[in-house]
Amino acid sequence: MIFRAVEDGDLIRQAARGNVEAFNLLVSRWEKRVYNYLLRLTANREDALDLTQDVFLKAYQNLRKLDDAARFAPWLYRIAHNEAYSMFRKRRPESDVADLPPVATETGIAVGGNPVFPIELSLAVASALERLTPEQREAVTLKIYQGFKFEEMAEILSCPVSTIKSRLYTALELLKIELAPIEARGVS
Amino acid sequence: MSCSPFDLKDYFFEELDGAERKQVEAHVTGCRTCREELSRLRLTGTTLLSLREEEIPRRIAFVSDPVFEPSAWRRWWSGFWNTPARLGFGSAALVSAALVVFALARPAPVQPVRLVQVPTVQTAQAAPEVSEAAIQARIDQAADRAVAARTRQLKDEVAAERQRLLMVAAELEVDNRRQHALFMSAAEYGPPRQPALEAK
């Protein structure tokens, strides 16, 4: 007898035929990643949770439009990206999203030049990420934390790979400078 | 400025294929500057990954709700439209539309006119003439039939009533005889006793 794990493709096909339980299993596999992606974008837990629910609801309603089950992840993150930026536009319709200042959160602490204890490392990283532009932060999130390839990121963000690389590499240079004091204290 | 054959960041992000990666690794082995740059990238990456993913505060689950589910028609249409059949359907629809437009726009052909002699029907002359006397006779016959039927019905009802009255009279006769017999018996055995008066 051959055992095969139930893959996302199987669940997607079943969910597209109206199997809610299959979709719930799919949600359980992806909800944490989508939530953390939206948390990096919004820097607000409540917003991230609300958006995550909206993302999966839209995904369920539009699952039949997904032609290739192998493209589920970029497709899902594309929905998440659109939902997040839709929320940004609703809250600040008069300004461009790229001009929005970093959102103040409970995780923000000063890093540059100040001593940072190892226990505060994750807070320092969060603070450094907040200093990036929203586009740079999203590129770092998709690449470093979500592990997408450049091609997939281009699909999610609807822009050329060259733009993705430009945002990511600029962000990486800034993060190197921001995190240098912490790294000098011995991150292994 | 890196002197690597390929961008060290592309190597760091694993966006190079196998041959390109080997070239970069060979270069880094002999180039101190690129080795240090790659080391800094790795250190930054490690630092960034110290930011752990958070658990989602509340699990998300859906229940089957017809409100959120497309109708059977929409499911069928979606399934149909996402198949190669849509091309055939589209072509057929286009041809049908063209035929309809052609049929509506084309002038109707003129048929040659031929005169035909149609015989006229003389209804007034052909109809049989019915006289007033005949009509009156038919009415009288119908009235006579109705009167005779009613008379027979009444006679039957009278006979039935007479029969019923005879039966009632016979029953009365029987009752009278029974009553007479009772009077005779009472006279023979005397009046009934009155126990209450005797006790006093």
C-alpha cells in the first residue's frame, strides 16, 4: 500500500468543489504564515487578524478561478497584498501608500548606537524593519520570512523582478547598517 | 563593490542555479572581500530571522453557508467557462448572431401574385326557411312533454303519500286495540293500591 500525504493541490481541488472541510484544512496550513505576513505589513495584530480572515474568505469565493493549484501560494499572497493595501487606501485615501509613515507599534525601540540586550533582539529587528518603506518591508518579508522566489514575488506584487530586487537589496543595505550594533554584540 | 562573477545577494537568496553557485563559491574561497561581504549578509539574515513568527491569536475556520457559496448555475457556468468548450460555444454564438442579423436585414422575396376565383357562399339563400307555425308547434310539443312529466311525478308523489297515510292509520288501529285491552284488564283487577296513604 502506498501512503501519500494530502497535498495542497488535493485540498484545493476538493475545496473548489465545495468541500468546506478541505478548505479548513488548507486554512490551517497557511493561516499562520499569512497572518505573520500581514502583521509585518500592518504592524497591528488586530488588523492582521481581520485581514487574514478576509483573505481566506476571498480565497474560498474565488478558488475556482485558480487555474494552477501549484500557484496557490503566490495567488493567496496576492490576495493578502491587495487586501492590506485596500485597507491602507481606505484609511488614508488622500495619500499615496508609499508615503505612509511607519506605523508606531508596541514593538518599537531605538537601536542605532544604543546597547541592545540579546533578549531584545527580536524587538530590535522589528524596529529596524519599521524604518524601511512599506515596499521594502514587504519585499524583505516575502523573501526572508516567507521564502518566495523573485518570480513569485513579482507575481504577488505585480511588478518586474528588477523592481523587486532593487527594493530588496536597498532594504538589505539599510538593515545591515541598522542591525550592525546588534550584530557586533555577537549574534551567532 | 563586489568582484564576484554573480551578485552575492542573488547567491545569498538562492536565486542562482547550480553552475552559477559553484562559480560564486569558487570565487569566494579566494576573495577575502567577497567572503567578508557574504559573511555580513549571512549575519544580517540570521539577525532578521531572530524575529520569530507569532501564533495566530484565533484560529480561522469556515462553516458551510449557502450565502458564501455560489449558486448551482454559477458553479456550472464557471466550470463550463473554464473549459475549452467556451471556444466552441463562443463560435456557435457568433454564428447564430450573424444568422439572426442576416435574416433580419435581408429583404423578403417578392412572390408572384395569382388571382384565384373564390366561389361566394350564399348563406341567406342556402339556409332552410323555418315558419312561425313550425316553431310554435315545437314549443307546444315541448310544453306538453314537460306538463305530462310533471303530472306523472305528482301522481307518483300522491300515491306514495296515500300509502304512507294508510300505514299510519293501520298503526293507530293497532294502538287503539292495545289500549282497549289494557283498560279492560284494569277494570277486571281493580284500581292500583296507594302504599303511602296506607302507612299513615
